[in-house]
Amino acid sequence: MADIEARENPTSVASSGTLDEALERLHASGPEFEGWLSNHAPMAVEALVRHGQAATVHPWLDVYRTRLDELPRAHYPVTGANWREALGDPRRAGDWIERFTRLLAERPWRDVLAEWWPRLLPGITAAATHPVIRVGHAVRTLLGGEDATGAPLTGPRVAELGHALGYWAARHQPLPVPVRLGAPGTAGTADVAEALAAVPLVPDRSGGIRDRLAQLSSTPGWPARAATLRPPAGPDEARERLGELVREATTRYAAHGHGNPVMLVHAATAPNAVLRTLPALPRELWAASLAAAWEASAAVITAYSPAGPAASRPEGGVPGTAEEVFARAAAHGDAHTIKFTDTALDVAAAEPERAPLAWAAAAASRELIAPA
């Protein structure tokens, strides 16, 4: 889905230096600010450039950068011998970014990604799934900007992958009760829409995502009701199921986004980040990637989904072309709306008959999320 669009999009990031300039500006900043809030700028500017809004990037970034913290310093190197003890330690963010920067300077980016992807997947929900989303945006730029030998055309995009992987490693944290598709005692017969509807909700919905996910061990129906998705028969089916998950999570937002408009976009953008990464990964990792993406979506839904759909969907403006829909997101300015609309465009490109539903979801995000 996304890799095909990347190669066909006439405003591909490979044809513009705006993204590289923006990434170079951002790589002096850390992956988080104000203690724990995720830096969305690398993801948002990639989407803006990709969808013909390059002229808005630097003005948007001028405002957004005022809130960012400096890149954390490296203190103690992460090595092949000690990486396991450093995994999931946010105090080591600078060390992890330095580690991946060094690895990517020494080896092809696909090799580094293939080695570390299965190590990081169990912690996909860490930092509210922002690290894997950032990886997905970074990989998309690399897939769309390689020479005939497969080498990346620009250094800033390779550096961005290092920052994204470093962020994921530093925040890596598996769920207290993980979801295992196809595990003994789970039905594993539902399609994606049915499986999403079966996900239970945590009892106490007053805290942040860490407080909510900490309740999984006492949430009735977790993980069994979150593991009803039918496992794939092979890599191709895993990719197909992943595309279905992105589609259903995206269109579901129109009626359920009011539960928590900002957080629920990640039920779609996280699996889409995984889908975007698949073409760069060995096929034997695709089934595990689907399982992790499903766990990410299920975790966001169990933490934030409302008990039922909204009585009516926000209108959010008239439909239009993909370019017009994204232009509305860019004018809105919120990073979550920009990224969610980017995913909605992927859904519509893959299945044009679903475009009205995707546009309705994008409109809902503009109505429900406060403009920047």
C-alpha cells in the first residue's frame, strides 16, 4: 500500500530538499519534551512534504520547535554486550541514538533495521506507539529515495532512522499482559472489524496511557478478547491483514474518535507505520509484525475507546480530492491530524471505494482535535 504510493506520488520526498533541511534542524532536538511528550515534528514534516505542502514546512516548524528540548547527551555507550540492560531506559536516549547513528554509518540501513526490528517489536506500545510511528515515516522516506543500488540518496533520512530507532529502544516497554495471536485458549477466528469490536475496555479511564495499560492484568476479557483476530497463514496474508487493520482502525475513528481524539489516532497510525516498514523487512518477519501492530491497536483501543459510537459524525467540511483533504489537515496544523490524514490517504489510495469513509475519518480528526 504505502510503498507503492511513495513511488508513484509526484510530490515524492525524493524530489525535494525541504525534508532534508527540516530533519537537519530537528536532529538537534530530542525525541521528547516537557519530560515525556513525544516530538511529532519529524513525522509531521515528512507527511507535509510528501503531500505537496512543502511550502508550509519551515513556518510550521518555526512554531513547533519553540517547545522542543535539546538532543539528550550520550553518557555511556550502548554496545553489543550491554544493550539488553539499556533497553527501555529513557535516561539512555542519547546513548541509544548514538548507538544507531554509529550502526547506520557502518552498515546498510536495511540490515540494521532487520536486526533490530524483532528486538524492538515486543515494546511497540511504548511511548503511546510514537517511536514505531516515527520509524515508519523514516523508512518511507528511505524506500522512496534510493539509488539504483539501494543506497539512500541523502544522509538526513538515514540519520532520522537512527533517531527513531534510538527513541524506540530507550522507551521500549512490553505490555504487562501481552496479546498472543493464535495462543492456546484464544479463538483466533474473527476478521479485523469483529476483533476490534471485541477488545475490552480498562475499568479506570482517568489517567494517562501508562496508568491505563497498567490495569490490563485486572481488565476482564484481556487478553483473550483482544486475541480473537485470525492469525495469518503466511507473509502475504499477514500483509493483507495489516492493510485491513489500518483501514478498519482509520474508518472506525469517525464514530469512536470522541473517546479521546488525540490518542485514538494511534490505533490507525501505529499499524500503518508497520505496514510502511514491511517492504524493507525480510518476509519471515511479516507475521510477527502483524501481531505486534495488532497489539498496538488493541492497547490503544482498550485504553481510550468509548463505550459506544457517537450519535452523529462530525461533518468537518465537504469531501474533495486527496490533495484538498490533506490541505485542510495542513491548514488545521495539529501534528496528530496531519499524520492521521496521511494514513487516511493511504487507505483511500489502496481502496478508492473506501475514500468517502477515509475522508469522514479525516474530517472527524479536524473537528475533534483542537487546531494548532
